[in-house]
Amino acid sequence: MNSTHVVIVGAGPAGVRAAETLVRKGVAPVLIDEGMRAGGQIYRQQPQGFSRPAKALYGFEASKANAIHVCAEDLASQIDYRPKTLVWNANADTLDLLCDDRFEQLGYDRLIVATGATDRVLPVPGWTLPGVYTLGAAQIALKFQGCAIGDPVVFAGTGPLLYLVAYQYAKAGAKVTAVLDEAGFSDQCRALPGLLRQPSTLAKGLYYRAWLLANGVRVEQGASLVRIDGEKRVASVAWQQGGVEHSLPCSAVGFSYALRSETQLADLLGCEFVWSPLNRAWLPRRDASGRSSLEHVYLAGDGAGIMGADAAEMAGERAALAVLQDMGIAVDGARAEKLERGLAQIERFRDGLEHAFPFPEGWAAKADDALMLCRCEEIRVGQLRDVVRAGAVDINRAKALCRVGMGRCQGRMCGAAAMEIIACESGLTIDSVGRLRGQAPIKPLPFAVGPDA
Amino acid sequence: MSALVETDVVIIGGGIVGASAALFLRRRGMEVALIERDYCGSRSSGVNFGGVRRQGRPLIQLPLAQRAHAIWNDLPGHIGIDGELVRSGHLKLARSDEDMRSLERYEAETRGFDMGLELLGEDDIRRRYPWVGKSAVGASLCPADGHANPRLISPAFAVAAKRLGAHVYEQTPVVRVEDAGDDFLVTAGDGLRFRAPWLLNCAGAWAAGLALQYGEPVPMRAGHPAMLVTEPLPVFMTCSTGVEGGGIYARQVARGNCVIGGGQGFALDDRRARVDQQAVVTLLRQATTLFPSLHGAHVIRTWSGTEGYLPDRQPVIGFSRMRRGLVHGFGFAGGGFQIGPAVGDVLAELVCEGASRTPIEPFSIQRFQHVAA
Amino acid sequence: MALLKRLAELDRPQVDFVLDGQPAIALQGDTLLTALLCSVDALKGSDFSAEPRAGFCLMGACQDCWVRLEDGRRVRACSTLIEPGMQVTREPGRQP
């Protein structure tokens, strides 16, 4: 048995496949995960005692989800698996952990970062009202808790999740009043050549939409969210389409604009970041094998760029092979190359997806000064614009002066939108307003601390 | 292409000392170029604890602290914002009888400085500050001390200087300092060059290099105070608080966040510092003992900075002994925020009048001359 | 009034808990977020204007669903499962 300490952070598809690949070569890693059970967000398992079959939870992806769950279960006895554990800080050779209010440190020789993604959000008036959730949240409510975020519900925004969640809700018996797709029909035509690289994914998307239409769900394309209204909770939603405003009563809204990578851990580790026009975000640099700019740190899955669950599985396995290679353990080179080719193909498909679900670039110009931008610190768009006009065109400087992104969530929810506002107000390109620096703790730490583990 | 800026005074370092020097030099009619490698007030001046505190300073610093106190009293008049300054009072807690005796001695020694220190017994603390934990057996209160937001105030000094006509160069690292006759020739990034008969060394933890260049080595080391902040909490901490003997200090801002400091972080590199788990866990423990209301609260950010410390923990302020026109103002050992504006004023005074009306002899760089030998 | 609507997994055992001092009922396997939002429509008031909030991301990222337990501990409602007898308090937030 090798005495090298390999640690994997994140037990989604990337982390689980990475662990499996290591174990197969006799290397037992530590697998740390914030979740209660393995699977990540995409293949999140329902709690013990729930009874719906995988098909009901994951649809077309049921067998993939099952495979990850079974794999994780098999691994649990062979590795040091630590669920419900937060990595709150990281240094060159140590991770700082928090589990059940207890602090612990864990050394590592090699580290695979597979921290996944959360929804990318662009605020809209009323987005802090009870009943407004991200598309990912809407899906978790159903998948993990058997609940709808409300009834009737409207889904809005862009991204592959939009039609999928609407379909899952309608199938589960919720009243879906409308799907408001930010992308227009012409966007989707432009995207077709890229999407055709992965016909099955394209087919699924078309299937969901066709099913929704066939089942009487109103689907609007080129529809931009304008406002969510309500006194103490959602009462209606307004959108604009071809210059005309429409509105519908509803009790919940699910919306987001595709996904954004959770990069805080890579940031605290000191990984080099590069601008990704495709993701419209700063991402930790990784090569085709998943090696980062740091010798002992490897990146896999959506945490280093959004490519989806299938790619995450491949990237997890590939990164683990890289770890093994770097430890001097012989691996199947042909397998490694095949994975890299597969990942490259998905990346090209991703290009198509970006065209199909274009980022709403006009958002910042339209955002009203009164719009709540940072829901933690309750900072409005106008407050950010004020400091930008006073010269703070760097996102970290703007944060220091007006508190945007300074709250509990560390800018996860507002950071991307804040960059858009700064770029729009200053006239700079989005990649030249700086990168919101991560600060420990990655998530809040409690004062009520137990004895050190 | 190299532009040459000819000016009266070049200031290296846009922290609170350099920026306030720029402001007070402009008030005295001098032409000023303020050069900052990053953004003004973004290093230690902007990320320190934010204590606006005279209490606890050594006697030799109190004349400067009193001079600063007057500047702080008219902060909006100087920089146009209040910077969240609160005269909350500064409460220094004693956790043993010996600590209390030390506070009593300090009160006796500092009566001439008009701080109005008030000594409090255990009953006084329970009655007036019920949020203080049982480990405190006594305290000394300085009613007119307080706290403020360094993130806002330190940059605002540079903005105020700029408004008065100072030329402020941010994200402009100094590459080289040379002599040009009696003048200094300063070369900075982007090919900028500056020429002036006066050079102020306000480069904080990075100031020793320039002093050394002029034959005045100082044994400065970098320190990294550990700091954290809680989520917004109901307001309970009515004073800025420290403890005799050090170790932990805390304040609560109007928005409800508690800022808590104590112990040391570590350097990531020459410029960046961070807090490690040991320091955080220690701070969490100490803070819950001292302030039981923190039970159940969460820390949402931690940070550190890079501060210059000399062995006697006193700054270097005053003329260079080796080079005419060079004036030092650095090495504040983590305590420069409150006295910073007064030091800036003193540096301006030295340039314009040749002497400071506030005694600064104890801070002369000459005290390290044996280092050169 | 409830915010969430249960669509499936309805025959789980009931769990009694206490919400803001009043008896309340959840189902085994509910998160605190589900348990609360199946009977009320907010989890907390916002920090600076006491506006109602009911979580947002459901995956531990947005930090907008913290609630208080009887022992003073505060937990994220979206990532904490309900237990019998739990006493959960919603924090009202602060008026400006």
C-alpha cells in the first residue's frame, strides 16, 4: 500500500469516479464531502426512508445516477469517506476541516478538487421574496424532499436545467404555469451545429420542451424576467418579450442562468486562474489531464468549468490517473487518452450550448439602481455604481468600499452580477474588472466549538 | 516613453500615513506626488482592526495620539466622510488582580494626557457591561476612544488629498530611487519618473529597503495580526474592547458585525498573509469566554495583513540622519491607524517647518544606528 | 401558510417539533427548510431590513436559511434534517 495521502474534495460524479480509479490501483484516498450522502447535487440521493425509484428522480440519467451511488457505496468501506464535512480553508499541505462543529486538520500529498457548481444568478426585482428559488434549488426540493417550491410555479432564465426542471415538476404533478426562456428561437438555430455533436443531449432537451408543449405548458422564448411581485411572498411574475410586458400570477418562481463553478477552494490553495469566455468567469487553470498550476493539486468536474455530469465522471477518472502517473504508478495510457478525447468533444458541445442558452448580456444596462444586488449585505445596484463611478473598477476594491459580496455567501450569489455591473458602468470588458478573491472560511464557522477532534 | 513629474514632495506608500501626509502637505501648499503599489489604503491601513484608541499606548506615543484625536474629532472636515467612526469608549478588561493593578498604574501615569480614564470594579462591569463574560474582574474605560472602518477611511485620506490637488498614482510600484544632485529621482512602473527635493518613506512593512539604501538599516520584521468578523448580530457590544496583556480585541459595528482580532496569522508571500486554523480556533474560544453572546454566532470572514514591527514596537518617525530631504514614517507595529493621521501631519510639518511641534524624538531612526556597525 | 407543496413521499412517519414555541409537524427525512416551509412561508428576516426570506439555493451556498435551535446553535435549514422534539426558532432580522 502506498503511503501517499491523496485527498479528494467533493463526492459528486467527479469525486466518486476519482476515488474509484485510485482504489483500483491500490491507493485509498480520503473522500471529503459536505453532503450527507454521495452523488453531488446532480445525483443527489434522497434521505434514508424515501422510496421513489431512481427513474422517478433522475429520469434519463437514472442508470448513471445509480451507478455513481453504487460505486460510492462500494468504496465507502475501502476508503476514508467523510460526509457532512466542510473544507473551510486550505494551505500548501493541509486542509482545515469542520465536521459536526468540530475542527480538524488533514494533511495531503496530492489533492483532487471536485467542488462542483451552483446556479448562476442575475438578480431581478423581487428575487429575495419567499417562493423565489434557483432552478437547482427547485430541482433539489423535488428530488431530495418530494416537494414543489410552490404551486403554481413559473420557471425562467436559461440553461439546460430550465426545461428539465419544468418537465420534472409537471411530471410530478405540480402546476407549471409557464416556462420563460431567455433565449430566442434564433439563438437555438445558431447553436444547432454545436449541439449536433451530442445528439442524445440535444434530443433530451427537445424532448422536454415538446413534452411540456404537448401537455399544455406555456413556453415563451426570448422572454426576459422583469420583476417578481408580491407582498410577503411571490404573487406574480412579469416578463418582457418583443418589447411588450406580460405578467402571470404564480406562487413560486425558479430561475437562474446556467451554472457557475465553485472555485473558492482552488483559490485559497493558490491555483492560477484564467479567464474563460465560454463560462464568462475566472476559472482555475487545468490541462487536459486535470493538472492545475500547482504541482500537487488536480481539478475535476464542474468546479473548474461547467461541462456537466458525464464530463465530470470522465474528468474525475482522468485526474485520478494523473495522480497515479505522478506517483509513479503505471496506468492505462490509452484509457487516459480516450478520456481526454471524450472531454474535448464535450467541450465543443458546450460551445453549442452557450449559443443555445446565451448569457443575457444586456442585463447590467437594464438593472435599476434600486435593484437588490447582494442579498446578504442588502446592497443595491446603485450603491455599487456609486463606488465604480468614484473609481473603484476592480471588484475587490468595490467590495471593500460598498460591501458587495462581503456577506455570508462570499459573493456566490451576487459576484457574477456585480462584475457585470462594474463592467457596464466603467466601460471595461468583463474580464478586466478583476476576480473576486476568496477568503476563508469557505462557509461560515460557528463559535460554539467542541473540543478538537 | 518616460514622463518626468517634478514636484516638491514624493511620498512612497499610500497607506493612512502617506495619504494623510499628502493631504496635510497640500494644506500647506506643497506640490505632492503620492505613489502606491496597490490601491491607496488597501494594505494594513485598510485591513487593520479599526481601533481608534489612545488607551494602552505607551506614554511616548500619547502626545501623537492626542494630536490624532483632534484630527479624528473633525474627520468629515478632513476627508469628507465619517468613516463609521463611533466614540464608543474603549474598555480594557483585567482578567486578574495583577492585570487590574497594571491598569491602575497606567491610569496614574497618564493623567496628564486628558484621556479621562475611568477604573471599573467587577460590579461596575456587571452593571454597565452585562455582555462581558465572568472572566473580567475589572476594567479601565477611555470614554472618548472608539472605532472606525479602516476600509473606508484610509482610502478616503488619499481621495481627500487628491481633491486638494495631490497627484495620486495607484497601482504604480516604485522601481528605483536615485539621487539627482540634492533631489531624489524616483522611477516607478509604466516608465513614470518623479523628481523632488523631498522624499517621504511611508512604505509600511516594506519601508526598510529604502532606509537601507540610504545607510540606515532597521531590524524590521513583518507581523500578521489575525482578524475575523462575524455575521451581523443584535447589537450588544457597546464599547470597543481589549484585554490587559493583549491577546484579543473586539468591536461591534452599527450593522451588527463583530470584528475580533488577536494572535498571529502567517505570511503567504512577501505581500499576502492569512490566518491559520490554530489562530481561528484560539480566537473563537477566547471570544466566547469573554463575550458569551457570541454563542451560536458564525464567523464569515478571516483575514490578516502585513505590518512592520521594530524590536521596541515603536515606529520610526522623523528625518533621515544620512540623507537630507528623506523623511521616515513607518513601522507602527499594528497600531498605526489611530495615530496615522497625526504622523502624516507631523511629516508635513517636518517638510515645511523643519521641526515637529509634537515630540517625536523617541521615534528617531537613530536608535538603530548600532545595527549599521 | 405553507410555501412548499408536498408532491411525493407522503407516507413517511410524522415528526413532532416546536416552531417558535408552537407545536408543529413534519415528516421523517424533512430538512428543517422543508419542515418549516410546509407550515409557514418564511425562515428568517433579512439582516438589515427584516424582509422575509425563505432560502434560495437549497444546497448550502446562499447562506440565507439559518435558523436557531434550542441549545443556541444555529444551522442551515436546507442542510439539516429535522429530529423529533427539535425546538426551532426563526430570527426576525433587524429593522433599518
